[in-house]
Amino acid sequence: MQAQDIFQPGVGARREPVQVGAPPGRLSSWVVMPVHFNSLKVLGMGEAVRVSCFGHQWDVVMNPVLMNYLVNVGTLTVEVHMRINKPGPVQFVPGNPILDNLLDDFNNKETATIKLEVGGSREGSTKRIKTMTTSFYAHHYILRLSAPVLADMCKPRDDRTHSKYSSCVPITDVQPEIFKHLLYYCYGGKIDEEDLRKNAKYIIEAADCFGVVNLKLEAEA
């Protein structure tokens, strides 16, 4: 029987390196893996076969010692102990903090330029019912980028009634909890999927009213 791709001493074939011993760097825990080389019984003494294992090619040459270890119709079982060379620690590179900074300013009373009084009434069974209003605080430049219709409603006024804010705007056709979702989205926040599903109708209406197009599309999906 002719051996398949028999290793020939003296032939200058270049092979991939096989690591022996511990390579530099951190190592994982030991992993024990039994490897079965099958169909070796058909080999005669001195014959060889090349097999692939763990990304490398190995030449198995039949000899009397090896013959004693064959089991299960010519299967040679080799127990391989392996450790993985782990890469070194990854250098921490901070990302752009702008989104986190915007969320930190969400409903920030101290830095806001606009005050919005939301609520005050809701639909009853026969007429509108008066309710308490909820105050929200925003920055005009954020609304200009994220909710242009709402930004137009909040343009700075010359006759300020509130010295701290450039405008104070009443919003009566949206419930406070829905408006909070919308304003949070304008600052780059992600609305919880359950809240989005449960309040989809009202969020769509508010987003459409104030020009928050992407939120409207997300709630409609």
C-alpha cells in the first residue's frame, strides 16, 4: 500500500510552526481533548498517512509499538492537553461622550432655556377634565434639531414672564407621561419597548404633532 503524502526526511518542505512548551503571553486553563485517528489498521509496517489535526498536518507512521495501541478496528486515540495563548490586555479607548452628555441634560432645570407646562386637561366621557400640569425643561437647540415643530412653539420671546427661561409654553393636548417619552427621545434616549408598544397610539400622535419623525416611524413599526 502506498502512503499518502509520506513525510520524507531531507526534503526542505516549509511547514507552519508548531508551538512546543508555553508561548509568550497569558495562557488559558488546560483543556483535555481526545483525538481519534481512524482506519490505521489498513497500514502495513513502515507505511505512513498524513492527517490534519488542529490546523496542522501530521504524519502517522505504522510501527510495532503503535500497532499495540490500536483499538476499535484500527483507531488510535491520542489524549491532547491544550492551552490557548490569550491576547494581552486591550487598551481602553474612550468613545465620544456627546450622547451621554445630552442625556445628562435631559429635563435639567438648571441649564434649560425653555419651560414647558404639560397637561392641565384630558378627555372625559362627556367633556374635558381639568388635571394638574407637569413642568418639563428643555434646551431650544435640542428641540430645533429633534422636534422642529415644538421648537417653533418655543421661540424666545422679548417679553419674558419667567426671567430664567426664554419662553414658557403650555401644552394641553398631550399627557405628561407621553410627553416625557418624546422629550427623552429628543435627547438621544431609547424608549423601553414595552412602553413604546403600550403607548404606541399616543406616542405616534405626539411625535406627528411636534415633528419627531423618527420616533413616529419607530412607534408605527
